[in-house]
Amino acid sequence: MNKTILQYFEWYLPDDAQHWKRAAKDAKHLADMGVTDVWLPPAYKGADGIHDVGYGVYDTYDLGEFNQKGSVPTKYGTKDEYIAAVKAFHKAGIGVLADIVLDHRIGADHTEWVEAETVNPENRDEITSDEQEIKAYTLFDFPGRGGKYSQFVWNATCFKGVDFDASTDDNKIYKFIGKKWSRNVDKETGNFDYLMGADIDFQAPYVTEELYRWGEWYLDTVGMDGFRLDAVKHITSRFFEGWLTNLREKSGKELFTVGEYWNAELPILLEYLDNVHNSMSLFDVGLHFNFFNAANAGGNFDMAHLLDNSLVQARPENAVTFVDNHDTQPGQALESFIPAWFKPLAYAVILLREGGVPCVFYGDSAGIPHNDIPPMGEPLEILMKLRQTHAYGPQHDYFDDYNIVGWTREGSEEGPGLAAILSDGAGGEKYMYVGKQHAGETWVPQLPTEDAAANEPVVIDEEGGATFHVPGGAVQVYTKDS
């Protein structure tokens, strides 16, 4: 069965603490859709309590169990409901990926006086002030949890810097005296170690020891099957390779893992994968932006180059492909939302080709009511089902035209194969080979269309090929008539 991940959240879900309950009820339906794994949002308490999406991490040991930050549940529900949802997914045969956010902490319980110096936000290696004493939000002692699960107290020695001085109300990037930014991080802004909040010091042994302990506790408590790692470009690449190795050895599980390294430059992604010895996959950011550029070019994008400089083309075994996510949706910092007309084309690319692991966005499958964006509906459902029933066997590519491109899958014992053809401009046709073993078969279009030619069946000729049709600005998929 082809692996298909569903990102089971979007940014604007209601703050009703009901998401884990909804997830548990939805498990069987998702399995029927062809979902093999779900990526769940951060399950621990954020600084904004029940209103926190989960990336403003406060206490990673509080999975909706303690009265902290104004609520017991997180935005998504309680600890018991979270674990029940994981069990429901497992019962449905679906694996669970937990969202891991370890770059920073936000919402400290107390301030501390710390010696620091400011840095240039555009070049973090450039010091822009003398040493000064600031009041930093760096002391986390979690009074609501009272030391349960871990008595570790986070203080200024556990962090490298902050972006706020409570004594002056100044917002600047302050690096603590005696601390150094990690060198093996993204080189944007000179050095992109610092992202937000209180920046965790992964060079401090007592910090990494605690994070190793927490990882073991989290895996033992919840029983997830893998991870989505947040903001890996800001964290020394050495940490996660060791962290994952430890958990894999302790659990004996594969623990499929995908990292979010938000950079569209292929050489940078490949360098990171080399640095972590391919111990994880990465999201294919370059492919996402190819989709975005093609969708916004008014039919003037050269579709022959749709896969250029993508991770799935260069290292498919480490690529998780996606169309959109919670960061690219409207209103978010990395907004680059793919227009509705191009979504079926993009999903056909990530779902029906042999390279990479596709990740479907909840906002596309369930809609985004906050922005009046409806679900994709039938086209996405059909493409997801075709991935499981037909997308198998050797692949033949036809990325050889400015507008009309396609590929075929010959089929295997797992499924009978398919032919996909798409165009960002005018409709048309393309002759494609599907395998001589299919000669004489009738193949029928699977996606609804008003285009007469793209609605007609085709017969595979003696050479194993046929002329397939596509409507303008659309995709069509053909499979053997059953």
C-alpha cells in the first residue's frame, strides 16, 4: 500500500478542545480515503493555553493534563483524549506522526537578570551593543505540574538568547554572554540559530539529556509511529540525528520522520540530509514553490520544468511532497497558497507518481471556514483513492511540452497502473506509452469534466500506447476499464 500522510489540522481550527475527539471519530473514514498516516498538531501546552496552535511551546510534559496557562486542555483537548485518538488511528490501521517543536520556549513563569548583547537581526553574527543586563523571560518551573514526570527547571543557562527585555520593553535579539550561536544551522541572516522566544541551547549537555529523556517519555506515553520536526533549519543538525537514533534503538520502531527545513534551494536541503546522514526526510519546499509559480503564471509557466530543482527529483527516498500546509495557508507568515484551479494538478503530481511520500493538507480535504475556503471534494478524493488502487509499477515521464505534460504507470501485482495528463494552458492531447501488456485494453477517464474529448475512453494500441486528452487548465487520469 502506498504511504499517504494527512496533515490533520489547519491554523484556524476552533479553540474548543474537541479536535482529538473529532480525530478519533474520523479515523475509519480517513483509512477508507486512503490515508496511511496522520500528522497531528503539537499536543503539549503552549504559552497561550487553549488558544495556542502549539508552536508557542510552554511545557512539553503537559499534554492537556494540568491547569497551566489558563486551561487544563490544549486547543485540541486533554491528554486522555489525545491518547484515545492515537489508539483509534492505530485501530483503523493508520500511523501517527507527532509534531515536535524543540527550538524555543515561550511563556516563562518568571524573569531572570541576564548579561547579554544585541545582534544585528539581518546578520546575527554582528554584535551591535556593549554588554548589558536585561530582564529575560527564561525561568520555567511549571508550578501547575509540580514536578510530575520531570523536575527539570529551565533557566537562563538553558538558552542562548531572547527577543525581549522586560526591564525596558525593548524588542531586540539579545544573545547571552558566554553563549554562541550554533554553526551548523541555516545561513540566512548570517546565522539562523535564533528564531523566537527563549532560544534553546543544544550545546548544553544537561539540556540535550533532558530532551532525550523527554523524547523517551513522550514515545512511551503516547506510542506514536514517527515525527514531524519543526524548524530544523534553526537547530544544530547534530541534535536530531542523535535524538532519533536513541529513540529508534530504545523502541525498536522505524519512526518515520520528516523535518521542516523551510528553504526552496535544493543544494541546501541536500546538504542538510547529508549532515544528518539521511536519518529523516524533508518537506519538498522547492516543489511547493514550483506549484505556486506555475499556478500564478497565467498559463505562461513552462510545465516541462515543473519538477526542476525539487527534492523529489533529486532524492526521492527522502522527500515528503506537499501542496500546502498550515504555514502557507492564507493569513500565515509563509503564505503562498496554491489557487484552487491548480490544486488538482498539484495533487496529481504528488499522489500518482512513484517518488516521494505525499502529505495532504487538512485545509484542502476539509476546507478552511475561517477564509471561506471549501474542501476540494471529489477531485482530491478520487486522486487519493487512485493512489492506493492504481498508482503502481514502472513510470514513464512526458515532461516534454510547454503546457501539456504527463506520465504513466505500467502497473504491478499491487495495482493495474494509470495515465495522468495535465495542462496549465489550453487543453489538448499527448501520446503516452503504458506498456505492451495493456494492448487492446480500454482505458477510461476518472475525473469529472465537461470537455468532450477528455470524457471519452481510449484503446491502448499494439505498441502499448494511446493518445490521452486533457481539458484546459486541468488534469485527467485514465485507468483500465474494469
